[in-house]
Amino acid sequence: MLVQVCGLPGAGKSTLSAAIAEVLPALSLRVDAIEAAMWKYDIPPEQSGIAAYSVMHAVAIPNLRRGRTVIADAVSGVEAARAGWVATAREAGVPLRVIEVVCPDLDEHRRRVEQRPNDLPGFTLPTWEQVQRTADRYEPRTDDRLVVDSTRPQEETVRRALRFLGADDR
């Protein structure tokens, strides 16, 4: 299956994606890592976003066709980005499961954004102001999905996600 883990920057997508990938196991694709590689070769941020999603789709499809579970870790804040995941799952002939990660405590969300370590060489983490601009453009989701509150204990959120994915017996 294709698992789309989405939400605002700093909400906890990458943490949850990594934890799920360890349990399943699954191939985890992180849009930030792909963008960091593009920036290294002078593809500017204003061009790398859409291209990074395209790279994720291209890497996901053959892995999904081989029977691997793929986790796509990306904001996917607008319908066009979400439609790309629907098309990727359809092309690979696999189900799509969506997990939206939220951090409803704004003070905690801001603290995470401002204090998180950068684990991707060459990647510039967004500022709180950039996250707020992303939030302003983030289109509300209406699709079938699991919404996970990342202020809850990680063990609980991982358990809920695995149950949603039908993998809670691992």
C-alpha cells in the first residue's frame, strides 16, 4: 500500500513516518530529503517543490509494484499534491491510506519548529513565519484519513496508525 503522511511542517510527520517504517517495514520517502539533494545541485526552492513530489511518485511506483509498502512523508497541503498520491496509488494498483499529522497546541508547534535539529545536510528548515504561511494556504482535507494528534504519546500515535493501516498485529 501507499501511505501518505501529511500535515504542516513541524507537526511530526517525519517522526511518525520513521516509526511506522520501522515496524512494517516500509520504504519511507521524505520530500525534504529529495529537496535537499536538489538544492545541492542548484535547483532553487521555487522549482524543487513540485519536482521533489514527482521524484517521490517515480520512486514509489516500482517499489509499490514489487509489493513494498511505501510511506510518502510530505506536507501535501493542496489538492493538486493530494491528487498526485491518488494517481500514484492507482497507477501502481495499490490502496492509498492517508494519515494527517496535526499539532493542535500552537505553542508546542512553534517550539518544535524553532528548536528542532536539522537532520538533512543542505536543507533549510522552515521558520515559524513560513510554517504560518503554509498553514494559511493549507486546504482542509475532506478525504478518508486518520488524523493523528502528535502531542499524544508517540507509542499511542504509532499504535493508532498501525491499526488504521491494518498492521496492528505486528
